[in-house]
Amino acid sequence: METMFDDGIELQLALDGLAAGDMEPLKHYFLDLEAVESCKMDNVQDLSDQTSALPERSLERPTVRFDATSTPFTYSPLGKREFRLMRLAPPDAEDFTREIEVKTSRLDDAPPFYCLFYVWGNPKEFLPLTCNGGRTLVVQNLYHALRTCFNRSSNAWLWADGLCINQEDLHERSQQVMLMGEIYSRASVVLAHPRHYSYGLSESEAEAESVMTYANCLRLASRSVRTHIHNARSSVTVGAPPFGHTLRNYSDKPDSRLDSANPERVSAFKKQRIADLRKAQHDENPEGSGLFDTPWPRLPSRDAKFRLTPAEFQERFDSLGDKEEVTIMGRVRRKRVSGSKLMFIDIVNEYQKVQIMVNAGAISEKIFSKQRFALFRNLIQVGDHIAVTGRKSVTHSGQITLTAVDLPELLSPAMEQIPEQLSDAKTRMQERHVDMLVNQESTDILRLRAEVTRGMREHFWSKRFLEAQTPILSENAGGATARPFVTHATEFKNRDLAMRIAPELWLKRLVVGGIDRVFEIGPAFRNEGIDATHNPEFTMCEFYSAYTNLTDLISETEELIYNLAAKSSELIKTQLTSLPPIDLEVYKRPFRQVEFVPALEEALGLRLPKLSSENALPELLAVLKLRNINLPGETPTTLPKLLDRLAAVYIEPLSLKQPIFITHHPSCMSPLSKSFLCEKTFQLVSARAEFFVGGRELANMYEEENDPEAQRTKLANHQKMVNLPDGEIGFQEPEEAVSDPDSGSQIETDVDGETSPLDSNFLKALDYALPPTGGWGCGVERLVMLFSGAQRISDCLSFGSLKNVVGLSAEERKLGGSDPSKHNDAAHDDKKK
């Protein structure tokens, strides 16, 4: 078999002959890392015996001298995700040591390159090279490996750690080691040069020593590096030049066989998968040794009772007969080869894993052949979907296993390589599907979100609530104080339509219509800022219950929150194990209640002016200035905004220690709630409460105003309060948040003057008598953040925040983009803040 280098070994699967002991001299064989790693010492000895037949030729240290006028080679600093590549002198050069080119490249934009895997050797024996005109030293084994490449190649970019990493810069070494696995996996070819040069030894002795050193080197290599080298193994079947090609005549032009693939950008892994899959088709194997007609087949008809999920297989394991055959389908998450006739595969389906054992001895002789087994073993990759028919078994370690009675069937191959880890926030959100495959926490958060939503529905159904679906697009955004998204419809060309900011007014009209208990879980939209806890699109849960007061709403909230916490805690213990545990002691009832006005007066050390008067805003600002009390950000221009800012600074932090209800807000802050005169403070306050945990608002609730004239007056006064000087309603651009977007707080992102116009249809509905009603609203993402431990709302959204969904602007792309971890977002303020 022809090799690419006389003194080097290409990494290529050849387990059949190697595992069977049919070994030729190692330097003339293609090896797989797992095969070398599993070599017994007697096998290594066999190899060394065969190399003894080589002609004796003493290895002498080459005489290489620097030009006396040359200057030392200096390394330029590397940036984030940058690495160095080198290119040897052209073949017609007299001495490769004098014309090595070294350049810096970004890993994501690197040209096609090859990795050189070699034995480090004696770290104290160096030989000189000239790089970019400057002199440097490399270990002698790397020197000879490069000389071998020089003799057989040209114009090829190479990577070798001994020269491409500044070995004297500890920081650079640590950073490059973190990239090393990805460097190996991105290489077009991984070249192994196993020879260990010990001068004074005969060539056969050195060759035998090289075999021992190479095998031990692979054993000592980190698992990550071994895996990446294995995935980038080089041959005609895995992303490398065909047999007989050398680096000199290998072209980087796209393979003509990839005509069906996207020509814009096809990764080396995908190119090779296409070639591998075609080789495994029946029409490419006339002797019937192919694996399939197409790698994307339709599912065959099978008896449903014989098709099991991994969970069902484990549940029914004891009841299955020893000879009973069942079929399990799933995605390959792990593959382990043991010799030429045995392999283990872990597949996952419906979040459950099962081990598959593919043993040549258990497969029917009518359909088994070494060639088909080897073809399947080399073809299957992590990420592929397969179907396996087999019988139950238990391994020596006691693990439940399905032993295949036929070669597994490929249902859908992964055409891109699934990375071992993915931590970059931008990449995780832009390629959410990859993030979910790599990071279990991402999937667990979304599963918890689904369970929290289901738990809320089950709670309301158990209380005889009716679930409703109200309009999302209408003339009025509905209820809450926020800036809506405005659009137009073809049917109503001259009317502005708004996407709802809350379903409140619609749901209360249903209560007027006789549905005494109603709830809705659905999307809401607010055209405002994005930060760690806010996103323009979010999910809202609201319920309205007739004949319910504030005390009932608080009790209902306590029950719901505790039940959801208990349900989430059990799921995290048993299924969603990547999420942090929940301390249920925190959610034991009753929760502390803090009255707004007394708590604020105590924190400020002063009595508040009469907040229902027309001069309340200037009077309060004057008192704060007199006491030298300064608030972050610009001075609010309305009384509700000023009170809300004071609460954020002095009251809401009380929830950092324990969950609290903030109750009885000044009436000017809640135009849709009932109000009354507080006997303690003699302030006009609303029958309202907000539920806070960890400094974040989770729920908002109050007794609904059902007096039509009082409701009309409150809404009119609220609009008057937020009117701009010219008399127009303030739908102006929102102020910029002055806080760090990652902090989770959003100071003055809401707009002074944002309010919905009077909804005349709702006011008319009140004339038909709204019963005494309690209303409640909560952002679903906020609850998921609470129970999952997520710090950003984008983690709780299937595809991240609006910034992640829309993507970077053209200018941001030109500048290299921004870090989305600094802009991640969240579910919006709840119902009527």
C-alpha cells in the first residue's frame, strides 16, 4: 500500500489486519488511533521484529549552521482564536531549513492546512531552522518530520505545535492548548511522523524505538486530542487526497463529486461524509457489500409493539424474552470500537440513552461480511440517526444493552461534525440547534419551560378556569403601560393596528360576558429595550376570577408558586440534572408582605407628600433634593415613574433575602385597579400587589376597577399625567438604559408618556357590569429563569432574544460583531406595570 510519506504514517482506519495481527512494517501501514492505542506489547514487539529486516544504516546528526548575519526569529502576539501556520520551501530549494514561511491566521478563516503529529523526543536536543528570515531552534524529531514533508510536498500550509506555538510564552501555550482539539478537527489531513531520532542507533533500532514511542505517545495524549485526530483521520474516505496523491499534486479545488452539495461553503467534514456515504451505497458495491440505497430512507413498516423508545426498552426489559427482537431508533451520541468485530454505540431518543452492542458473532451469517461490518464501523459518526434491531442483554458491568442481530440501519447522517463543547454566547444563540446538542443545560431549560407552562395550565384547570385565546392584532394594544408595535393590514389601509402588549382588556370583557374564571397563556409584544430580563416578544400568563379580592390573589399566588417550585425541583432531581437544585424552604408559605408607602417612608426617613394632589411630583422632588437623596439616571418626569424608581432602589431589594409581596401602591401607579384611602398613611392607594423574588418582579395582581365612570376618570387622569407639553400622548423614543445590560435591571427604559388610548369598547363593556374581579399577570420566562437558575431571558427562549433572532446588522458584521452575552434579554415586565 502506497503511503504519502516514506518516514511518516497517515492516520487511516485499517483495523481488520492490525487487530488480526497481520502486520506489515509499521511505516508502510495506515493506522487508526484506537488500533494503536489497543496494541498489546507483543504486537509492538512483532512490529519491531519486522523492522529488523530493514537495511542497517547508522543515523548521524545533520550538520546545519546559521548564517552569521541572521537575526533571531520573533513571534508576533496572537489574538483571540488566532494560530500560526507554516509553509516549507519549494521542492527546488537547496535547503528547506532556510526558507520556512510562518504566518498568523484566524482559525475560522484559515486556508486548507495539514496537522503534523509527531513524537516530541528529547526536549534538550535541538536543530536550527530559519523562519521568515530569522533563526530559531526546534526539537530534532520535528526537524526530521519537516524535512520529510519538504522532500514530498510544496505549497502546503502545515501546523506543528513545536514551531507554531511560542514555547517560551506560557500564556500563549495555555491558550493554544485550548484550541488544539479544534485545530486537529479542522485540518484537511492529520499526518503522523512516529520516528524517534536517537543518533548512534541503527535505523532498525531507531524504527523499533519509534514504534514504542509513538504508541505510548498516543496513549498519553489527552482524550480530547485523540478524539479530534481520530475524527480528522486522513485518507480518500475522510477529507484527504486520494491514494497515491501527495501534497505536491493535491489540489484544494472542490471535489467534482460534490456537485449536489452547496458550493458556497462546504466543510471538509461534509465533503468527506458525502464521499463516504456514496461509497457505502449498493450501486458502489456490486458484490452486495453496500449498506443502503440511500442514507435518508423512509421508515419501513414495523409492528408497533416491536418498536420501542430507550425508556420503554428499559421499562419492559425484564418482561422481554431472551430471543425476542425489538427495534430502537435514536441519535448516536457515542461510539466505541473494540477490535475488528465489536463496537458499542450509545443512542438517545426522547432524552433517554441506551447502549447498543454490535458484535459480529451475533449477526446472522447470511448477511454478515467483514467488508460490510468494516464499512459500517468506519462510516457511522456521532450525530447520525440509526435504527437497531436486536435482543436484550446485560454486559459484564451490569449495563442494560441491546445486542444487534443485524447491522444498524442508517436513517439520517450528520453532515456536519458536532463539536465537543460550545461556550461562545453568540454562536450558541445563532446555532441554537448545535447548542442543544452540545450543552445539556440548554435543552433542560427549554424542557423545564414546557413543564412550568403545563403546570400552570393544570393548576388553573384544577380550579375550574376556562382557557381563552384573545386577539393579538387589533386597534388597541390592550391594558398595560408600554409602547406597542404598530403595523397595517391590507384590509384596513388607513388604520394603525397594534400588536397586543397584554390580553387584559379582552379577558375582562369575557368575565363581563359570564366566564367567571378565565386564563390565557400566550405571546405579548412591547416595543422597548432588550436586557437580561426583557425581550420585546415574551409569553404572558393572565387570569381573572370573579368574586375574588386581593387576599385571595395573594393566597392563589403562594399556592401556585410553591407547586411549581416543587414540581421543578423533582424534575431537576430526576431528569433535568444539569440544572441547579431548588431550595424549597425558600418557597414555604406565607410570604412576607411589605406595604409600599410605609416601607418607602421608613427607607427615606421622611413623610411623603399627598400623592393624589396635582402638585405631588414637584413637592416630592423638592423633599428629595432637600434631603440630598439622589436617584440613578435622569429625573423621572411623571409621578408614577418617580415612585417606581424609588421602589426599585429602596423596596424591591428586600426580595433578595426572601420572596415578598409589595402591596398597596399609590393609586396613580395603577389606573386599572380599585383604590381606597389607607387608614395608616392617609394616602389614596390601590388594592394591588407585586410578587418579587431575587430582586425581580414575577407577578402583578390587583382588584379590578369595575365602576365604569371611575375607570373612565382614572384612565383620563393617567393620560393627562403623561401628556407631553404640546398636549399629545407621549409615544416617543425610549430612553437608553443607564445600567449594565447584564445586571438584570433596566433603569428608565420605559417611556414617560407611554399609555394606551382610551378603549371605548372596554368602557362600554363595563356598563354591562363587571363583577368584583381579581386579575393576575406573570411573565412565563421570569418563572423559568427563577426555577432554572438562568441569568438571561434569552436562555429561556427557544432561539434567544430578538437580537439573536434578527441577527447582527451589516455594520456589526463588518466590525466583527458584538458579544451577545452583553445584550441577552428577557421576558417582559408583567401585566400592567
